[in-house]
Amino acid sequence: MRVLLVYTLFFGTALAFQLPFKVPFFTTKQVITEDLEGTPRIAIIGAGAGGSSAAFWIAKAKERFGVDVEIDVYERSSYIGGRSTVVYPYNDTDYAPVELGASIFVEANKNLMRASKEFNLTLTKFEDDNSDTAIWDGEKFIITMESGAWYKSWWATLKLLWRYGYASPNKTRSLVQDMIKQFVGLYTTESPRWDNVATLSEKYEWSQLTNSTTFEYLQSLGVSSQFATELVEAATRVNYGQDVDEIHALEGLCSMAASGASGVEAGNFKIFEHFLKHSGATVHLNTEVKEIARKHPDSPLWAVHSTAGSQVYRGIILAAPFHQSGISIPDELAETIPAQPYVHLHVTLLSTTSPHPNPQYFGLPADAAVPTTILTTYDGVRAGGFEPEFNSLSYHGPIHKTAVPGEASERVEEVTQADDAEHGAEEEQVPEVEATESAEVQPEWAVKIFSKDHMSDEWLKTVFGQVGWVYRKEWDAYPKLPPAASFPPVKLDQGFYYVNSFEPFISTMETETISSRNVVDLLLHEEFESGICGSLLGSSEDEVPASNATSEGFVLGWDC
């Protein structure tokens, strides 16, 4: 996304930006039976970033140390990927896909970057030198940053410095860089194993960050209110749909770490498909887990009861938000997991022949140039003005045909059906012939809008004029992240672990893969006296050869 221009002027490194499909070789139709004999099994509930990577980490332990275990992954949807989802303009898979959910990751996201390389996935850089970015407060553009030629970049920098000074951007940049330096320690052999997220927060000296709102934390360190409520808030609103006086400071700093962003050309879900393919797991799509309970009160084994039957397991990994899963677990365990509210987001994707939004909607002359990436702030409302009607609006380049027509035709049909049934998605298209003729005569641009409310057809016509394809989706996109001193338990019971305990701490695709690595290592250590890199992950030179551990590009879990 071109929102990156705003931050790359000040922030040179990055952590995360936030913000599926049925696959033939994963499909399984067998009825699961209660089997106590043979190889021990681990059940993973959820096939998004956390669940798919958990299966992959277990497979690494099997490969390296001969851990004797089989893996079952349960997913109630028909596709792999969770909130990483793509759609195709005009429901035509000859077009390049557009990310609907989790869109990008960055160089400091070492698991996703390594996966892209290992799985030979082509990445697209989310940078565009020819786009301009502005921040809208509901009534006016408070600042516009031009990009492109060198003199435009210099002019944008000067405007930012004139408005915010040097101290606030520089201080924020320093805070983000310090946080990133600590974060990347999670990929080294010194990375701790944690059964309590608050303990990890203390170890990394992040407790003050998680105990304060982003606004409070920045103000306490001398960052101006204007910079926090305009530039920083633009980032928290586009990434998490939350304002700086709501979201805790750790996630606020993560929102500012947005340079060098990439995405998988064919869709980020491809990473999670490959995780599962390489794990050798049996994946049960369209299979809803109803209940997880002890086989009997004194048993160390767990019984998973699903729409496909029942099965007994040595270990359970819950890699889905518990309160959204509808799964029944013992009351004494359910009571330990606090309710987690989510931001309900409206995503609107569309195609338009207009190369930029209508200037008159923004109170500009009809011939004015309007930026094609528009972020927002709530600060106008604080001053008694109007709230922006959207969180963000961004052009994503012309829609275009892919090199391999029809490659994903089966996949898009299944995903569209699943979205319609589960997430309130709706798609509107002009007739196929009309769309084709329009595309031949005039190029169309893909546009993505994040908003709190439904964007009507009338609104779209006002802002964009000619609109071709429209795809709308409502979903609980990200957790609400207020300041917190405690977090959900990582370990629910012996052999039963919760990946999404990390989500109220930092919520990204990448951190789900880090949380799953930790959970897998705890489970394997407890039940099999082993781990991803040996019995004690990262605890001794014998288990982690120095030649690998000190090499450039070392990523714990991938390397040992």
C-alpha cells in the first residue's frame, strides 16, 4: 500500500503492517473414529497463520528428532488462510487477486519472509513512487505528501517538518527502532519459551507500552499531541481501526513500523497452504469442532468431537479465537480465557475508471488532484467536527489479467461461497460482456476502503463516478487492543495450549507464527520430551550448533 510513503520519510526499518482456499490435496472425507491405538496424535484447531504454522513446526521436530506423532488440523471453513483472503475482480480468476484481509508483511517478519523464500513464492513490493498520500480529518486534508520525483519527496519532508518539527518524528522513530531491535530477539537462540505473555512483556521491557495507550505513552516521552493524533493515529486507524487514545502503545508502535512492506503475488494465504502441505498433516476442511474434553476425568488424553466424528489426542493446540469458535471446553478452562472484543470492519473493494477520487467530495475544485491513498484521523471530531466516513481509502493499481488464465477458478468459487455464508460478503458486477468491453476501452483501478459502516452504492458513485465491480465484506478483522497488564493463558491445561493468547499483545500474521512456535515447543517438551530444536529450545550450545546460530539470516525454528 502507498500509505508507506508517510512513514518511510522518518522510519527506516519495519516490523508489521496490518492488516484461503480449499486445496485438493488437503481435502479429506473420512469419518474420524475414536482410536486409542497406534501413533500419538496432536489436534490443531484452525488453519490460519497460527494453526498452519503450528503444524509446520511440529513437522520440523519430526524431521529433526524423529518425534513420533501425527497431526490433524480442523478448519470449519472450506479454505486455508483464516483472515488472509483474496478475491478476484469480477469474480474472474484471469485477473490478478486483491487481498481482502491481512495484506502485507515486512523484512523484520522473518518467518513469513523465510517461508516466501523457501516456498519460492513471488513477492510484490507495496511501494509506488507515483502516488500521493494525504490525511483527512472528515472536513479537510490536514497534510498531503507528494511522492515521485526527488524534489517532491524533499517537498513532502519539508512539509512534515514544518508541521510537526523534528523532535517528535525523530523520537517516535527511535522508539520504533528500539522496539524492533528487541522484537527480532524472538528469532535468535536466546529467545525465551513463555507460558505467560505478561512475563515475556516484562522480559522485553514492554510492560509500560502495554499498560498505556499510544497517546499517553508518546506524550510521556515528549512527542507532541499533534503528531500523535494525526500521523500516528493515521497508522493505527488503517492497521487496526483504533485511535491512539484507545490502542495500547506496543501495537501503536507496530503500526508505525511500515516500510519495506511486501505481499505474496498470488495471495498471502499461499504461505499457509505451503505450511500445511510441508507438514504432512491431515487437514479436515468444512469440519467444525463442537467440543474438546478429557477422555475421562483422570485421563491425560483429550477427545475432540467434531462434525466428522470423534478422535482422541495426546495434545491440543487451539489456534482460533476461543470466544468466536463456538467450541465447548471444560468450564474451569473456559473461565480462564477473558472475552476478547473485535473491531467490526467493513471492507469495500471496487474497480473504477476514475484515476483518483472526486475532488468535490473533499471540498476541492473540480480540477484539483486528489491523492490516491487517503488515511484518516479522529482529531477533527475531538475539535467538534465531523468523523471521516472511512478509515482509509487506497488505490491498488490497474486491475490486470494474470499470465496463467483460470488458474484459481475452483478456489475462487469455494471462497466466495464460504464468504457469503460466514462473513456477510456480497459482490456486485456488471454483465460479463459489458465489463470486458469497458476494460478494453478504458483502464480500471482497484480500490480498497476500510470503514466502520456500510459504503452505499450512492456514496461510491459520488466519490468515484464510474464504478464497475464491487465486493463488500463485513468481519471481525482485528482484536480491540486497550492497555492491559494481563493476557489469556498460553497453557490451558496439560497438553492443551492456546495460540491466540498472543493476539491481545501483538496481532499480526507474523506474531501468530511466533506464538505457534512457542506453543509447539512447550507441548512437545511436555508430552514428548523434545522440541523444534531439541529438548530445550535455544538453551545450550550442544542443541543449537554455533555455525548455524551465528550465521546471517538465522531464524529460530527454521534453523537450529
